[in-house]
Amino acid sequence: MTAIRNLQSAIQNLDVLAFAAHPDDVELCAGGTVCLMGQQGYRVGIVDFTRGELGSRGTPEGRMQEAEAAGEIIGLVARHNLGLPDGGIENTRENQLKLIRLVRRYRPHLCLLNPLECRHPDHGAAARLAVDALFYGGLRKIETDDDDGAPQEPWRPHHVLHYMQTIPFEPTFVVDVSEVWAQRIEALQAFKSQFFNPEYEAGEDEPDTFVSNPAFFEWVEARARSYGYSVGATYGEPFLYRHGPVGVTDLVGMLKREKAYR
């Protein structure tokens, strides 16, 4: 397991820990949300499951460098890569324990996951692995140790959300990411080998892909505009709350922000 970025003490908690089958999944689908959380002062980390070595463009080493650059732009506190095989994410106890150790180490309040249903099989596989690991991480009789050999305490995040990838769903929340849209695009284009970036010169053996052409980039913006419009914002990112309904004690406070009339 590789720690790409870990600027703070390992014993300090994270507010948010996002999981991704591939480096760039979070930036593509929840990039504005993690940028916004960073600006709001929350401690955010990302766990990438694979190095994306089956990608038609770029190299695994290049993807790691791109992930580091994106993390700098977002302002991540920590970023880890589990080194699981691209195209072979399996929901085994061994892989669950890799996630459980990180969750118990950082004790996040909120976790963001790939969706359970998606065009790419790795995305659903990553979501199922994460869902099971998050549950088992709360069981005291599953014992794990930290890097220094100290026993870890059980932990489950208080809230779990799935971000949207290629297959749409009816979202529980839409996050207004309008004020960080430029930062979000900069973080996404840090993966210059994967997404449209006029500064990247593709090699002769690197074909145009589903996500590397300008039309896909236009679709990313169009979808964000569509979900943003639904909540009275310029740009929005949709999420599905895993364990609904959401309990509240202060309904007025929760709905304090005015919703633009549509």
C-alpha cells in the first residue's frame, strides 16, 4: 500500500474519506465537493484502490504523479493507493482488512464511494468492497494493528454516500459546487493523460478514449449544470445517501439555505 500524500500525523482524524476504484474517479465525479470541503476547513483524504494500469493512455507511474498533483490542487490531507489490480478488484477479507486499517486509522465522519451500478465493472466492485469493509470495520472481534503495531479500535463512519458515475440515479443530495468549479476542473485536468487537456501530447500508441475527447469534457459540465439547476445553482454534484432516511432534530436549521425558485 502506497501513501502518496500524508502531511499530517497518522493519529489525527479525517472528516471525509473518499474511495475510488481508479485514481481520478473522485476528481471526475465528486471533485467539486472535495474541493469545497477543503475550502470549508474539513480534513479530506482519498483512497485509490488501483493504479489504473489497464488504462489505454498514460502509465501507472504517470497516474500516480497526476494523482499527487490533483491532491495538491484539492488540498488533501492524505492520499493512499492500495495497489489492487486494475480490472481485478475482489471483495476478499484480505482486501477488506486493507481498507479497515485505513478507516480505523483516520476515523472519518463521512465516506464517499463509487456507485454500486456503473458502466465500468471496477466501480461496482470497488463499491461492494468498500461497503463491506466499512461495516466490518465496526466489529470489535475483527482485530487490526496500525503501522506501529498498536491495536486499532473499531470504527464505522457516521454517513456514507455514493457519488454518481455514468449511470444516473435519483440523488438524495446535490452539492452546490459553483464557487469551486474552476478549482475542480483544474484538479480533473491534472489527470492530463486521461481527460482532455490541450497541454498533453498523446503518444502514437495512445488512442482517443471514451473520456479523453473534448465532447466528454463538455458532457461533464453539462451534467453538473443540469444538477446544479435542479437546486438553484450553476453547478451541482449528485450523491445517493446509503442508509436513508436522514434523521433531523432541527428541520428549519437544516433547510436554512433558501432554494431558488424554479
